[in-house]
Amino acid sequence: MNRERILILAGMSRDGFQGDPIVDGFAGETAAFCGEVFGDTVAGRLDKEIVYSGGNGDASFSPFQSQPVSGIRQVCQTGVGPILAAEARAAGFHSDFASLQDFFVDGEDYSIAIAQHWVEPLSAYDIVALSTTFVLKFETLRAMVDALKAKGKIVILGGVLANKLGDLSLWTLNFDYCLKSEAEGRLRVILEHCTGVQKEEALETLPGLLWRANASMSKSSASFSLIDFESNSVLAETQWIADRGGVVQYESVRGCPFRCEFCDYPYLMGNKTFRMKSADQIFEDWRELYERGARHVDALDSLFTVPKKRATRLAGLLISSGLAQGLTWACYARATELADAEFVSLLQRAGCRYVFLGIESGSQLILNNMRKVTKVVDNARAIRNCNSVGLYASSGILVGFPGETEETIVETKAFLGEQSSPSVHVFVWIPDFTEGTPVPIMQEDRVARFGIRGKGGQGAYTKVVWGKSVDFHLRTEWAHSSMTQERALEHALDIGRLARAGHIWGEDFSFAPYRTMLKHPSILAARMAYEHQAEFAIGMKYVYDAYIRGSPISHVVQRTKVCMSKAQLELLV
């Protein structure tokens, strides 16, 4: 047994993004776009050759993403990483991390295989822990576990999907341990059992633990309990932060005080309460992270600006201490709070450079169906306030929620046409058909009310985008009394078309074929001035559209030069 190292797999699985079929389908066109528009430059070098010159003197930052290189393992950015690393360290292990998208590749007949550049390094590990938080399908998880067991590994599962699945379903997976509760103070016990330090009696103390021993299956009888999250801060180590370019993810709440009909966040990992760290605790954590090298914090919480009083105090601490001058941050926010212009200005002065707004719909009827407790007018104010003070916002739009009709979709498209953030993220509603799901809209009375029907298998559709057929495989297949999944996908794609045609100001980030070429908008916002980032985002959608539609290369190149000039981007070669 190798007691020195453990491999931890985390991040989003390859089936996680609805827009990936467009990225894959236009990969050839995107590569040609890079070559023809940027001369001899290819996508893999853009991050080295096009840099932002409008910043604070750092001439090395580029909005383009470093492209994966075959045989080179990629850095895994995951919010749970520091917690799992601390647990491994407490058990005497050094932890290495791998991104699920980097570690696994699609094999033949829709199977999943271990990437070739990981086959040899994997031999150094006896134990592999797999976070299922962003693994979206049971079939995907099964294939991942099977691939690891085929290599003779001890497999430990944890995270959201493992928690959501029923025990009978989980027992069909060939894992060794499966922890269906929070990891703090518990993963270390599992690792110590692996190495013989702890006896089996210790496993009985871990809530929600399933394990196999001598070919038999066991389940802990320990009562469910939540950790003391409020006073338990596990911060990223200096090397972790350095490896990720000074960007660190941070969690300040677990649970949620709201109960939006579509959302499972309030119930993750068996949680039913809203637990949060105080503004003073967050400030102390961020100050320590800054001392360790962090320069940008990505707050993972679904509602970082709730309660508003806490966010206001934190902003004051960041400003008065001067930390806001050296540390930027991004967060998810509710439009209700950001409808207050003074509050938005305060966040921006406190170092906030990016917010993701859950706008969801331009129809008040749909917002009411969702129990968002927001109003269309507040959504509009929030977007305008962010644009006014130069706080970069992305608007999340959810298409096809029960009650959605052709008329409500028209309202949403009109809303986006009247006011838009620089970036729009469009998602097709995906119901949770997991047995026993706590998601409100999937409870028996709502299912009956809206005529929700479907199954957990894939919804496969072929749609024409830019005159090219693209195959989409959505996570479920569904319909309800007023819309089908296929129609919802068509509307989502049409929002992208309207954005490219200029009827919607912002870029359609979710379905943009060039999305993987660029760093995430929250990272760009940390380094680029608002007006420059907006010029770049809007310009990219227009020049790429012109290229795909067959405009003369000279015309596309000229438009690209104008875009780059306005965005303060400089070509070094």
C-alpha cells in the first residue's frame, strides 16, 4: 500500500456543458479562424502572443486560454481541493489532483477511458478519491469507477451525486468507500482505514458511509450530522494558490435561505439549514489568502450577497483595510440586492469585478413559477446598475421551466433585447429524475400540475447551427404540458442567434464555439477594465460570426484589429 500519495479527481465531467457539442462540432472552423485571422498564430499559442496592455503594467496577461497539450497533465481548479488536501495530509498522505475532463476521455461506443497521458502516472497511486459533485449522470459515474477498478485502484467516492443517489443504486457501483456526508474530519478516517491505522469500528462513526469489506457490503449506523462549518475554515496552501496563478475558490455558506423550485443547492449533502461565515471571518480568511499569494477570489456560494448586511460589512472591511486595492473577487448574486445602485457601487469599490446574476427569465409568470422571489423590474435594474458602475455581469437564463410557453419565451427575448449584461449564459432546464429528489418542482403535486413527464436517459437532438448539423445529447429527456425539451433547446439556440445578430447586446457565452479558447469571464474581469472586457466579448462574437458566415478574410481581419484595439489587446508577434 502506497501511504505517501493519493490521487484526487474533481471538477466537471465532460457531459457537463450543454454547449460542448457546438464547441466540438466547430473545432475545425475555430482552428481555421485562429490561423486565418491571426496569421501564423494557432489556438495553442494565442495566450502567449496576444496580451492585455491596458492593465497595471503586467504585460503577460492574455484573455486567451492555454490550450491542452497532449501528454501534459492539466492543473485542476476545484473549490473542494484544499479541504480534501487537508484531510489527506492529516492521514499522512500527499495529495495530487486531476481534472475529470483531463483524466478521462471518451472511448469507443460512448464508453469512458483513462487518458493516455495518465496511464503511466496512475501506477504511482493505490488510492483514488473521486468527487462526484460535478458528475451529472449515473452512467458516467459507473464508467469512471469501472475504469479505475480495472487498474486495481481503491476507489473512494464522495460529493453531491453520491449523496443524491439511493443506496440500492450506489451498491451497483464497484467502489470501495462512498461517503454521503461532508468530508471534513471524515475522509481522513477512511484513508487511515485503508492503511490499517483505523479499525472497521471507526467507519461506523462516519455518517452516511458505505463500504465493502471481504466482499460484503456495510453501512454506517451513525446518525446524520453537519460539521461546524461556520468556524471551520480550511484555506488553500501557498503552493496550491501559486499553481493556479493566484486564483483561489472560496466557500462562505452552505445551504440557502431560498427554495427556488428548480434548485437542489439548499439540500446538498443532506443539508437543510443555512450556515454562513461572518463578514469578519471571511475578511480574515481573505487577508490570510492574500498573504499566501491569492490575488483573485472566486466565491462559490450561490448567494454571496445574502444577507445584504453581511456583504455590506465585508465590503467596508475590504475598503477600509486597503485589501480591496490588491485583491479582486467574483461571486454569484441575486438581482434583488443588486437593484440597489449604491450597493452595487459599494461592491465594485470593495474589489468585486464579476457577478453572475440568476436572471432566469424575462417573464414574471415564470419567475413566480420558480419561486425566485424576484421581479422582472429588479432584474432589469440590477443589470443596468452593474453596467453603469463597470461591474462585469453574466446573466443566467433558464429556458423551458414548467409553465414556459412560446409567449413567455418572447418576453425573455424582449427582456434581453432591452437590457443585457455583457455576457449571457443560456441553459435548458434539466429536471432531476433521481428517486427521492428534494428538488421542489419534482415533487408529486408539481409534476401533476405541470404535466412533467420524461426519463433519466439522454435527450438526443440534431439541430442546425450556422448551417451545420450539430448533435446534442442532453442529460435527460422530458416534456411538460406547455413545452418539450427539444423546443426549449431550439429557443436557447435562438437566443444565441439573436445575440450574434445584434438584437441582444451581450455575448452568448454558453453556446459560443470559441468558448474554450478564452479564460472564463470572471478571470478576465479580475485583470481587464470593464469597458475593455466588454469590447473584447462583444467583438469576438461578431468577428467569429462574420468568419463562419463566409465574409472576406480581409474584412474579418480588419474587424478583429478594431476589436483588439478597443479592448487594449496587443499582438506580440
